[in-house]
Amino acid sequence: MDKLTVFIALTAFAVLLQACVLAAMYLALRKTSERMESLSTEVKDKLLPTIEQAKTMLTEVQPKVQGIASNLEEITLRVRGQMERVDAAVGDAVDRARLQVIRADELLSRTLDKVEHTSEMVQKTVVSPVRQFSGLLQGITVGLEFLFSRSARKNGGGREQRRPLPQDEMFI
């Protein structure tokens, strides 16, 4: 056998092998194509009606959603306005309460000052003179007792026991 014949046989075998591989690829591609077509048909049959339904539903719901959004916006604006009014009212009430507390504190301070002043005046004008007068009376009483007890000793000659004085009782 000659080299040329071996080379031609090998080339023929390689071409035949390549033709078989191409035929197998063609058959595999055909099967895949058939599967893809069936999947495509199934998707069209099942998914497209669902998509159409979703589109119609969205077109029906869209005005409602826009209405809800505009209502929410309006409600938000109203609530914000009401909260601003409430904030102003609370601030005003707090300011008034603070002012009333300050006034009450000033009134209480003035009242306590007047009570203290009145107490000092009563002490100076009533209690001190009463003490002085009481001391004067006690002095007179002691002096009179002393005088009468001397004259009784002279007349009676006996010794009389001294009666305790009120200030003596205070120190016991």
C-alpha cells in the first residue's frame, strides 16, 4: 500500500467522522428547536393572557391609586395644619401657665414678706411692751411683798416663810 492510499483513506475516514458529528449536531439542534417552540407556544398560551389581565387591571386601578395618593396628600396637609395649630395652642398655654406661676410666686413672696413684717411689728409694739409691763409688775409685787413681810416681821416678831415668786417657779 502506498502512502497516498493510506492518506486518502484517513482523509475519507475523517470526513465521514465529521459528517456524522454534523448530523448528530443537526438532530440535537432540531430536538432543542422543537422543545423551544413548544415552550414558546406554552408561554404564549399561558403567560400572555395573564399579562393582558395585569395590564387591564393596572389601567383600572391606576385612577383609584392616584385618587388615594391625592387624598393622602390632602390629609397630610390638613394634619400638618392641625398640628401647627395644636403646637401654637400648647405653646400659648405653657406661656400662660409660666406667667401664672411667676405671678403666684411673686404673690406668695409678697405675702410672706408682709407676714414677717407684721410679726416684727407685733413683736415690737405688743410683745415687748407686755414683757416690760410684766417685769414692772413683778418688780412692784416683789417690792410690796418685801415691804409687807418686813412690817409683818416687826409686828408679829415671827419668821414667816417666803412665798415662791412666779419667776422662781420658772427656773425650777
